[in-house]
Amino acid sequence: METTRHFTATVYLVHDGATALHDHPRLGIRIPPGGHVDRDELPHEAGLREAREETGLDPTLIDDTEAVGAPAGETLPTPRHTMLYDINVHDDGTVGHQHIDSVYFAAVDDRRIDPDGDDEVGADAWAWYTPGELRESDVDSDTTAIGIEAIETVGAAGER
């Protein structure tokens, strides 16, 4: 059986020492904003678009990728992580669908969540988590570890 793979992008939004996660209604877990990369998008563009749609916030990507001079090219922001997630696993253990997820970090100016997309969860599905709250929560271990890394990275960059 063939495995279908889709490219996705996720952005951990950080403000004042905390990151925003929402309850995903279908998955039953708490995750940051993100979604599929459209055909006309680059991964970081998709992540920023999804973050704006899902939260109404205007993220500033934290990018320390060194530019490479290329006469016919440009340097793209390097994801902080590239993750492979099994989305659909069959009873026999075969994987039917996976997401190849580019993970980015971004700063936002405030914590007022006001979703801007048509089919987004409401503001009440979102919460801000500090590193201590992440460690004490039942948030998945990968989301906890990357969330703490995002908070530390944005703080070290001198952003909110």
C-alpha cells in the first residue's frame, strides 16, 4: 500500500514567555497553529498564513538563517524542526497518510486571539502556556519540548 504524504507548516507563536496552543477538535490534542502548504506557497508562508487565520494575530518569524548569495535564487527561512507525523495508521500497522511538517517560531505583539478564517475553532479553544505550565500539563511531549524551545528562542532573540 502506498503512503500519501502532504507538506504542512506549523508556527509556535510566543508572547511574553508563553506559547499559544488550541484544542484540536478532531485529534483531541493541543497543538499550535498550522496546516497544509498550498500549491502556490512556500512552507514558511503557509505557516504564517495559517497562524493569522487561526488566531487573528500577526506573527513575526524568528529567522536566523544565513543568506547565501545565489544569482538566480534566494535563501528561505530554515525550519527549526522538520517532523514526520503518521496521520492515518491502519489496523495492520501500515501508514496510509503522513504529514511532513516544517516547524517555525514567531513572536506576536499580544495574546488576543480572534480567529480570522472561516472554519477555525473559537478563541475559547486557545490557551497560552509558559514552560512551567507545559511541563505540568498533559500536552504531548513533542509539543511540550518544541513549545519550550520556541519560548526560549523568541526570548533570546529579544522579541516578545
